[in-house]
Amino acid sequence: MLDADGDGRWRADGVPDPRLDGCFDVDLESSSMTNTLPVHRLGLALGAATEAPAAYVRAGDLAVERLEQRYQRIGDRDFAYTAPVFDFSCVLNYDEHLLVTDYPGIAVRLS
């Protein structure tokens, strides 16, 4: 079980997990939808960028770890995304509600 206090502190199975201090979002492995959470929370202006570490939950064994990631708003509905630990970067496309429509290699929403 993973709990957040809303102030960037987390508990995993009831025990404080200081590795996750400063994380405000959860990121589920292989899910495009959890990338919607920081985009809404951050409200980045066009051209702005920020670090947005997340509590990352592995799909296979539900292990939790800290995931360093960065978002930069490069268009009305486009964000440059990087996750250095995976040596991964891409452009995420969102719809008018800022829900992910295209996450290269993971998901594409069909019309």
C-alpha cells in the first residue's frame, strides 16, 4: 500500500519512505495516463520546464522507487518528457483536456 500526505512525503506499507520525499505524483509503469497528473498539477506556461520526481510503481512486482523526470511545455498540447534513469525522452501529446493521446512506445489513443 502506498500513501502520500500531499506535502511530498510517502509511506509504503505503513512505513515512511524517505526515498520518495519531494514526490507529488505517482507514476505507474507502462501507463500513459499517470503522465497527466504532473501536467495538470504543474500548469506550466509555454516554454517553461521543471523537474517532477514521482513515486514509480513497477507493474510486475509493484516495487516502488523514485523516478526523476522532467517536463517542458513546448506547445499548447505538447510536452517534452525525459526520464534519465531509463535514458528516455520523447514528446508527449495531449488533448484539449490535457489527457495523453500519444506516448511513443507505450500508447496511442484512437479516435
